[in-house]
Amino acid sequence: MFLGRTAEAMSQLRSARAEDPASAVVLSHISYVYYLDGQMDSALVESRRALENDSANMTSTGLGALVRLGLNLPEEARKLIDRAPRAFSANTYVIAKSGDITEARRRLQEMDAQTPQPWMAETKRAYAYLGLGDTARALSALERATDGKEIWPFHFGWTDPIYASIRGSARFQTLLRRVGLAP
């Protein structure tokens, strides 16, 4: 999934679903792979199943919000992300993309003021800046996240729309090579 090999990822996830058909984690990741593959109707169906099985699960709410953004359902995305734990790394991205720039900036300022910085701070900062459309700051934050050994490469596949604005950037391509995910 993180390498952009969605067919292989889906095969593995279907095997996991056969073992545990009610797993919200598995269902939400199946939804996410459909999303990465551009199969938005299937992504929404699986996301709904995941939420039915566990409406509070972080991957169900967080990845479900991304699916809804992909379907141009910003109000639904916002409702889901408001239920997601703050630990979900793309919360502020979803808030910004849903249209609440003021709240996204407030959350960035809140995070900047924390001492010590929270776990995965640079990753969360990068996603916030991507949501706000500030690609230069997003790339700088991803570079700091990489230097700090944050696990951002394993949150979303490099083909995820979250990276659309920087995917063609030489800086992003360098980061992908540094973390072993170069296409």
C-alpha cells in the first residue's frame, strides 16, 4: 500500500478480511486502498462498513475522512475528523481541506507552542501545511520529520492525494529515496 502497489495490498487485505471480517482496521484499510486506486464508490462502501463495526476506531474515522474529501464531501469529512483521536496525523489537513482555515491555523499554533513537542509533530505539521496549500513549509517539515526518524512514510501511501501538490517536487522525490519509497 505504501509503495503504491494497490493490487498486492488489496490481495493481502482481503486475506485479512477473510480471517476477521468484522475488523474495522482491516475494513478501513480496504477502503483506503480503494481510495488510492480511485475506486471511490467502493472506498465509501468499505468506509461505512468500518464505521458500522467501530465508529470510534482511529483508522475508520481518519481514513474515512480522507475518503470523504476525495468524494468532495467536506462536511462529512469534517464530522468524522472531529470524532477522530488527535493522534491521527492528518486531522489538521482534513480541517483545512474542509474549509476551516482559521481552525487549522489555530491548531498549528497550538502545536508549535507545546513543549516538549508532541510525538510526530513534524509529520502533523507537514500535513497541516499541505492542507493549507503551503508546500514549501510542508516539505521543510517532512525533511525535519525524516531527520527525526518520524514514521511519516507509513501513514499514507506516497500515491495518496495528500501529497498531490508536492509529488512532482525534487525535494519530495529526494525524501522518498531517503526513506526507501522511491517509485
